[in-house]
Amino acid sequence: MTRLRVPLGPLVPGERDLPEPEGRYVARVHRLGPGDRFVAFDPEERTEADAEVIAVSRLVRVRLGPTRPASRLSTRRVTLLQGLGKGDKPERVVRDATALGVARIVFVETSRTVIRLADRAEPRRKRWRAVAIDAARQSGRGDVPEIDGPMPLPEAIASADATGRICLVPEGEIALGAAIPRAAGEATTLLVGPEGGFEPAEMERITAAGFVLARLGDFVLRTEIAAIAALGAILARSPPKGG
């Protein structure tokens, strides 16, 4: 069934008009009309409700049913510390990490980070959040990850959960599969560097902070591919509720 985030506050049973963008999505993209149903979800409150279209004119009017807890939430807290990439790489990471059930994404600026956002950071964060909401809608997820940064590497490391720290690097001392059991507690943090990797001084800081250096396969992967492949391996051990 079609899923849609309904803005204008928490989900409350009763009738309401959808904002124009959501109305266009319902009426023009999915071609829903009076009597058709969809699922409305609120990622902030982690709730959802059945909804019925009751009128389509300039605005789309819907009737929301009783609110219930979202049926699909991640059961394991996984944080991704992701080296900030160029172009649309951050958006691709947000989309895929959201669909995989990551709880928090922090974009990290390192010595070899090519792009520096500076005063463009806030618009980027808003865009990343919109991408996360759309990924949650598509994947059936009932919430969205926290999205922070870009922040310097030392600050990002300090913000991470204290246990279950894994840093993914091609020269990792052990395979990722062997590192995951060491991070089998409630929280896991995965650190993935930018396109150019980490400087030696940064590696010293990372290992001093208790990160296990792990490798993923025999080949060097692009940073966004490595992150998603590793997250898939970690999160496969904790299927979502209802899944």
C-alpha cells in the first residue's frame, strides 16, 4: 500500500487537507481518488495510521484512522560516521543507510575531505533529511535516522557510542565479519573515511579511541559503496520488528 508522510503536526484521527506537494503525490503520482486508501506515517513520533482519500479538488482531503506505533523500526542502534563525499554521494549514503535501518548518520570532515560546506551545511542537512524521509517511505521504515554534521573527525569520534567501534579501511587488521561479534552490544559505530582515506595522524587518533580496524573483501571500494556494504553485514544480524 502507498505510504506517505503527512505533515502539519502529529497524526490525529479525523479529516484534514494535505499540503499541496503531498496532495499532488497522492492524486497525480499514485492517482488515488475518493475511497482509495494509503498509510500515513509520522517519522518523528514513530507512528502510523490508515488513511482514506475523501475528496480531490484543489487540495486533497483525507480521513485519518486511529494512530498506532510504527510497525517497522530498527532494533539495533547503529551509527554511521561517514567521510563527506563529493556531489550526490552523501545523498546516496543517506538514502541507502536509512533503508537499512541505521539510527544515526554523521558526516565527517577529515584532512582529505575534498568538499567543505561551511555556510551551505544547513541547507544540505535539510536536503539530507528530506531524502531520509523519502527513503523511509519507500522502504516501509517508520522512523528516520538522526543526521548530523559535517563535523571534524575528533568531534565525530567523541560523539560516538563508547562501545562497538569499527573503522573500515582496506588495510584493516581483521575481516569485517570477525569484527562484528566484538561489537555485539546494543550500539555499534561504523567509521568510513572519505575518497582519499585517512591521514596517518588521523589513524592514530582513531585507534587510540578504541576503533577496531576492519577490512571488507579483497578490493578497494568507493567510500559510499563500502559504507553500505558494511552496514548491510552489520544490520543483517538484527532484522526489523515485524520483518
